Amino acid sequence: MIIEAEHLRKTFGELVAVEDISFHVRPGECYGILGPNGAGKTTTVRMIYGFSPMTAGHLTVFGLDIRHHMRTIKTRIGVCQQENNLDPDLTVLENLLVFARYFNISRRPAMEKAQKLLAFMALDHRKESKVLDLSGGMMRRLVLARALINNPELLILDEPTTGLDPQSRHQVWERLEELKARGMTLLLTTHYMDEASRLCDRLIIMDHGRILVEGSPAELIRDYVGHDIIEVSDPGPALRTFVQSHRLHHEDLGHRLIIYGNNHDDLYHEIRNTYCREGCIMRMASLEDVFLKLTGRGLRE
């Protein structure tokens, strides 16, 4: 295994950020960690790359105990953090060359690697630009390029596309898919359910520091919400009675009724024809439906 976490725990004084979680990441897969704000996602990945020491539990990366081999582990991983911590006083190329020195990569191979990474990230035409002259999408691609300067076996991505426009997000996704096709292992935290569905082979959904579920996106959708979703706006009492009497798997949000399940064509037509001429739709279920069902729909601030 690339990562093995057993009964991992992290506290900050009386605050329990991560509480007794266990999971493993296989070679060559993209493993996702999802959860609302404060769920413990970033705290978990920070323990894995050594930024934050764990309070309790056992954690190995590449079969090495992080308590005794963190220096060796760090030479074999790349980290793309949430924050844009590029050096604004350096050019795009200089940011990569300076970072390469942390891995004791000499000037010539560092230059060769940097040029290849800038081409891979479609940034070679901006190599002499200052960081502050780049767009948000370009900055994120540069942070990703920097994380690859040491040819890592494991790439850790903490919300890599937050705040990007759709075109920039898709560019990053395409690069990550190429890296995965080459055999690189990816560990991803994200708030974007479409990102997780597209990239992740397996994932966990966390809340309040604990793991709620684990599985592939398709498995979680099938097991927790089914294939189809029927949504009804402003449902009336008769429809609520119908849903309850037929024991349909549903959520009643007051202003909206959500019905989960499979093969809903006949049911949809019956509901639409009998209970709601307007404000009734049927659609395919998604990972976002699973996420909201398990973690709730209230704001986390």
C-alpha cells in the first residue's frame, strides 16, 4: 500500500479534528477525501505529508512509519496545497528552480525538468513572467508543476481547483488524468463532487472528524441514493401521504421533496400526472446527492 492509516486521531487542545479514522491508498489510484468545512479533510492530509503531527494512531507512507522516516517520505511525495504560496518576487521558471534546490536537484537537471513541466502545464510561454501577472488558473497549474519537480510517487492535492473557472478546472483535471495514466498515485481533497466523480477510483466522505462511508463513486451512488432522483417543488399534503404510504426512500425538505430509487419512470409519470403538473423533474442521481444526504444541507461556516 502507498498509505495505510489506522485509528488516526488529531486534537488541538479540546478540539477533536480527526477521530479514529482508518483507510488505505493503493498504488496507482486516485483516492478522494470529501467532507464539508471542518470535517477534517485538510487536517488528515497534513498529517500524511508531515505538516501536522498526529495525536494518536499508526500511519505509514510507502510502508515507512511517518514518525521515524518523514524525511525520506518527503523526498518521494509532492504536495499541492490549498494556498497560493508561490514566491511573488520570482518568475515562473525561477519558482521551480528554487524549489528544486530543496530536493538537492542540481541546476542542469532542474532546468530540464522545469522546462518539461512548464510545457506539460501549458505555461512555457509564461516562464519569464512574474507570478502576480498570472491568472488564477495559471497560478494553480504552476503550484501543481512545482509539486512535480521531484518526480513524486505520491501526489497530494488539497482542493487543487478551488476558485477556478470551468475552463481552468478542466485543464487541471486533464493533467491529473495524464499523471494517473502514467501510474502516479493521487490523494485528493475537494469540495467539487463532479471533480471527485471524474478523478477518484475510491473515496471517503468525512464529517465531524469521522469517516461516514467509503467506496467508489458509482458504488456510493447505487448504495445510498439509487439511480434516479425525483424532485418536486412545493409538494402538497396528498403527495406526502402517497410517498409515506408507499414507503418510498425520500427526504422532505419542506419546500422540496426528494425521492430516491431505481427505475422511476412509471412512478415519475404517476406523481406528475396526479400530484404536480409543474415543478416535478426526474434526473440521474449523483455523488452530490450522496454527499448532501449523508452530511446534511446546512451551511458550515
